[in-house]
Amino acid sequence: MAHEIERKFLVRSDAWRAAASRSGVTGVRMRQGYLSTSSTRSVRVRTAGERATLNVKGNKVGPRASEFEYSIPLGDAVQMLSELCRRPFIEKTRYDIPGPDGHIWEVDEFHAENAGLVVAEIELSHEDQTFAHPQWLGEEVTDDPRYLNTNLVGRPFTAWDREEGSRD
């Protein structure tokens, strides 16, 4: 069975942009939609530039979840997004920024209904693995369900002020 071990953090400053620039990293625009979600799994379609994937992910327990991802034809993904996926889509630009210890930080800058949200994720080999924390890294939100992409569809980041009085 395939698993991912991923930790997620808020980004506290724009200093990540300089790290991306120094590394020659350019972002890849992504659009993703969910064919199905529940408390125990999600099925997602994503386009990333000229590539497309179908992803099935199990329930997250801390930083660990079972995950299966398959390449699919771009045209199929576009059609699924158009005809089958829940709205709004998750729209973001991803920057894969090398860390000083060899790990890659996936920095996602969200757009549209989730504009203003920037998160950084790191995939690890095991749950207790140590890693360097870039200076632009903020609060860890791995266990905060509000930041799951599946939840950002139903409750977008731009609505949090109106619903909660503040973005905490």
C-alpha cells in the first residue's frame, strides 16, 4: 500500500520567493477538483501545466495517509473537471523549493476563492524524521482540518473572515 507522510505549515513571509528565485524555481499552475470526498477518503483530478493525475487518498491520521496517484490524459482531466467535479476548484501555483538539507518544500500559493493563503508542505520518509525549517516557515497546521484542500472547497479561505471574524 502506498503512503505519504506530509507535514504542512503556514508561510509567514514572502522570503520564500527569494529562495525560489535563488534556486531558479518557477511555479506550476494547478487546478484540482474533487470527484468524491468523505471523512475517510477523497478522489481528486488535477491538472498541473500540461500534466494530469487522478489521486485517491485515504483518511489522514496525523501526517500519514494512504495515497495512490495515476497519470491520466490531460483532455480526460479537463473534461472531468468541467463535468464531474465539485466547485469551487482549488486553484494554486506550486513552487518546489529545495531546502538546505535536501528536502523539497512544496509551497502552494492559492488563488481565486482561496487567495491569500500560502502553505508549505514537506514529504518525509518516516513520521519522526527531522528536517531544517526555513526562516519563512510559520505555524504548523498538519493537524488543522481547515487547511485540507478537500475542506477548502467547501469552506474557502476568503470566507473565513466573514464566518469567524478573523483568520486565526
